Amino acid sequence: MAECQHRWAMINQQFGFTVFEKCSHCQSVRTYFSLHDTWDEYKEGQCHWAIVENAQTFKFDLQCSNCGKVEKFDDLLGLLFCTSCIADCEVEIIRRECAKDRIFILVAFGFLPEAESQPIPERKLQILSDYFNQQRDTSRSRIKIIWFDKIKSLPLCRGEFIHDVGMFSLEAPEERKPLF
Amino acid sequence: MNTKDLVENAGLKALTAVEPRDVSGVFVSDMLSDAMAGAKSGNLWITVQTHKNIVPAANLVDASAVLITSGKNVPQETLDLASQHGITILWTELPTFEMIGKLYALGLVTK
């Protein structure tokens, strides 16, 4: 039996918030998805966690419309686009190389800190790229999604997540805050 | 209808070079996440958002153009990024509701 040529569609969309919180004691960063707009601060041992950013976003899964196979993406925090902030960052090097072929690079993040030791498998990143490419006119350009471990330095990275900040404010933020 | 016809027929101002694309329909939202979840390839994305992040979002969903309504000022860095990625940014002084009415009268609908 021939292997299915998957045709992916977005399912199980759930709108909510991506929360970035940082500990003022150890400087660690945690991220999670919340259904609610939360700005809580709390202590946990010596750590004092405070929210750095709370952005509106959505979760989803992908399903093949040919065979019904479902790929869950509940481990995906979001997609970041490279702003070319560090010339010798591997993401920027890949971005420059791919731009020649009109391939647009986006960086996938999982939830921190778990994602640093448990990356989203390359197979799933390829499925995500396939999904976005199947939706577009690929004769003009393509999407390639890579994992965030190629970022040279998270604290120095000025890439920007494609999510919504300040949507509950009447004033749009002039600049986005550093998240890491 | 293509993007060049759209500019002419709807009386829009092009803030970047107009990439010749067929306009498959219209998607209206001021949220990037909403556009990522719902906009379709070739859609004209109507928004009042002008942050440069509209460019990667528009690119991701393969929007034919982004139309900024209500006369919102668009930062130069947004236009520079759009030009770099071949995303057409259009602009009108009309509020979103009036602009949508005009586009509907021209035969554009949500697809």
C-alpha cells in the first residue's frame, strides 16, 4: 500500500496566552500556555517568578485530510522570525543562505525549560513546514522551520515572536521587550 | 482581481512596490494569531496593526497584500521589512468598515 502523501489541515485551534516569566534570583526563563490573561508573581523556594510578557496566541494540531493522521503540536510555544541581530548566529547564516532561494526561515520554540532538553523532533518541524507550504503558492516562496537551538545566544537574540502583545491596551507598544 | 487592479479600483495608496498577485479573498483581523490561524493564501489582509511583525505573519499565510486602514501611520521599519520580503503594503484613510464595504462592492469576499 502506497504511503500517504499527507495534506495537512489545522485543527483543534485554541486561543489563549503565551506567558514568559523570569526569576529575579536565578535569571531562568519559563514559558507556558494559559487560557487566561495572567500576570501573577510568586515565590518558589529561592526563586521569585515574575511575568515578562503575556502575549495572545493560539495552539493547534494538524490533521491529514487524506488519511486522518493527527500530529499534536501542544509542545509548540510559537514561531520567531529572525531580525538579523547577530551576524554570526547560525539562524542568520541559514536565513541569508535560504533567502537566495526565496525560502523564508522561522524559528520554532518549545516550552522552556523542557524544550532545551526535549526538542520538538525534526520530523514534526518538517510537518509544520509542509503545512505552511501546502497552503501557499510555492512557486513564489517557501517556508522552512528550524529549531531554536541554532540561536547563538538567547539573551542577546532580538528575534520577534509572531504573537500579539498589548492587545488589551489602547496604546500599541513602541518596542517589544526582550523576553530572555 | 489582482493587486494592481485593487489599488486602482479601490483608490488605495501603495506604500511599497505592488507585487502582482491574484487576490483570492479578504481576511480582516487586528491579531497576528488570528491571521495565522485563519487567513488563506492570496487573501488581502485588512488590519490597523502596523508593527513590523505583520510582515512575517503575512508572509507565513502567503497574503497577497496587507491593507492598513483608518489612516494609521506605518513605521518605516515595517515598510523596509515588507519590501525585503516582497510583501505589498497598501493604505487607506477609510475606516475598516467603510473599506470593507467598498471591497465588497467590488466583488471581493472572504474565501
